[in-house]
Amino acid sequence: MNQLQLFLPCAAGVEDFLAQEVHEITGLQGDDLRVMRGGVNLRSSWRDAMRLNLYSRLCQRVLVQLHVGEYRNEQDLYEAASNVAWEIWFTPKESFKIEITAQHSPLQSLNFAALKIKDAIADRFRFKTGIRPDVNTQWPDARIYAHLTTDTVTIYIDTSGEPLFKRGWRQDTGEAPLKETLAAAMIAASGWAETIYEDVEGEEPSFAPFYDPCCGSGTIAIEAAQIACNIAPGSTRRFGFEKLLPYQPHVWDAIKSEAAQAVLTTAERENIQIFGSDVSFRMVDFATRNAERAGVADVVQFRGGDALQRMPPCENEKKNGIMIVNPPYGDRIDVAGVAGNNARRSFGQREAAQTVDSGLEGAEFFPQLAAHWKKNYAGWTAYVLTPDMKLPTKMRLKESRRVPMWNGPIECRLFRFDMVAGSARVKKTD
């Protein structure tokens, strides 16, 4: 277990940010850390696998690669799985589940392919121990993943259990909630965690003010608050590796103790300024309760109010603040941009209220939001995640940066807008 081949899948567009995060957690670089399409490959230890589960905000799972080789048919998959030493990972007393994905595989049925891999594992245990482990498709003790390409099969065992975006604190949600991993990726892309102001007029070093004016259940603001407080994202949940044979409770307890000791004290949090607001007071209540469970209720403030009317949440003469916004869009909630009842049906109650209750159609909301920002948020930087590549034109703003990101199956861009008062256009003079 001293040297493992790990694969950390992530949302498309997040790979470089994940590689940087893995380097910060493990110190790995060069040949030991490679950016791949859809994730990061690394050579590391079992201890690092546990630490990555605890600390990573960006990856979806931590997978241990057990086999990679060529195949032509389902029988080849059976042979490949039969040759893996499953008995060093779990016992017949533990249940397991097979999940299979494919990219340009010639096989006709992925279900049949998964069945062959399942049979191979069960048959190996029966040969080795005389007992076949049970299959549990809902709550398995061991999760096994197989990925097929045109001619290659890769088999992994999962150390995470539930996906890592499930931090354990978000129990109250609205419609189409943003995954915590994507929220963390947006924050990473903004560079906010590096915007620390040193000793301003005798004050302690602090992060730039942070604000989400359409916060929903508070995911983005809470992720930012946990980053500022140095709270490990996995500190309140359990992991799949706790049911695997290499697991050593005393090692894991030491890792968790180290993470707990690194959390900022109440006194050290005093200068953190993180805010969220939403037009729906119901969502504000959800966000507040989620922040309490996440351990950051003392550093993030949630308020009700229309995004078109909310003024900057703090005095900001010395420090330029950052806004990160995930507005409703596209397939996420079938946004149609129509006011009234049609918008309520298409947007969902919260998102429709953001526009409809303001007397606006969807097409009018963003230009007015941009005008509000230019008038009242001069010096701030806004990041907006959207699949609409023409959003800057609609907002009558010129983006200074665009970062490709995927929200599930939806291709998006994270646009950066640097707020200046009035119009950025140069007026002609006579």
C-alpha cells in the first residue's frame, strides 16, 4: 500500500485547479502528478488517499487503479477482474457494487459487461474463501468502477463512498442546487483565496470581502467560509475507505486530529467578511441552517433582498470585494426568460422571483443587474457562471476573463467582470 495509482475525477474544465489542489495537499508534482481529461492521475500512498478524501474540494472521488489492459469482449473483462486480488481490499462479509462507464466501447451491453465483472469478483472470492459476497446496489460496502474505451478496460476501487460533493452539511436545498465541488471550482478560478490583504491600518491580514447576491441555499458562500476558516470539506462525513481492509483507525484519527487543529479559532475569524443574499426568505433560512451545520455561522451573513436593490454588504474603501454568482439557466431549471406564470414554471419559485417579482422579464434582469453593479459596486470583481456565451453582450459589459466549466452535462463559462462606475465606453468629443 506504499505506492498506489490514484485517479481523481472532476468536472470538465476543473482539471488544472484540481492538480494545483492535489499538489498543495500532497506535495506531489512532475511525473507523480499528471493532468488528464476529466481528472488527475497520481502515484501516491494510502495515507494520501485518505487525506485527499478529507481535504479535496474539487474532485468527485478518490479511486485506486487496480487494473488496466486491453479487451475485445466480455470474457476478457471477466479474466481481467478475476486477476485482481480483491481479497486484500475487502472480505466476503462486505457487499459490493459495480459501476461501469464507456467511451466508444464496441460492446453491445454495458449491463452485461458489468455482470461479467461482478461474476468474476464473486467467483474469485468463492474460490479463495468458499463464500460469495453479496451485491448491494443501494448502499454497498465496496464500490468498484470499470471504464471502457475502444480497446482498454481500467478497473478501480473507490475510497470515497458517497460522492465528495456531499459534504454532510447541506440538508436544506432549493431547486437545482449547485454542487459543492463546482462552487469550490468557481472560487478557485476567481483566486479569492489568494486575495489576502496584509495589515490595513493596523488590522490583521484578511480575505477580500466575498458576496453571493443570489445565494440560494448558500453553497458558494459556505464553501468560501470553510476555505477562510481552514475547515476540511470532509470533516463531518464518513468515507468508503473506512470499510476496506487497508483502513487503520488510528492513522485516520491522527489525520482528522491534524485537520481539526488547523481550524481557525473564533478570534482568528473576526476579520472574515462573507455575505449572501436571496430574494426568497425561505432560501435565506435554508442557507442559515446549512451554515450552522457547516460550522461557519459566525463568519457568513445571509440576508433577504432583491439582487437589483441590495447595496454592497460592507464598507469597502480599502479592499476590493469579490462577487460570485450562479444565476438560473438552461437545462439546470429550464430557464425560458419569460415573466409571470410562465417564468415561475420555467425558473422555479426562487429564480422567477428574482426577476418576476421585480417586474422584469428574464431578458431585462441581467442588463439591470449590470447597471446596478456599475453604479454601486465600483472596484468589485464579479464572476458569473452561465451557459450563455452572449451574456456579456446582454449585460453590456466586457468580460476580462472567461473560464470554461461544466455544470454536469451543461457547458458553461465563468465570466469575470471588473466593475467600474458608469459606462466603459469612451465618449466622442467635438
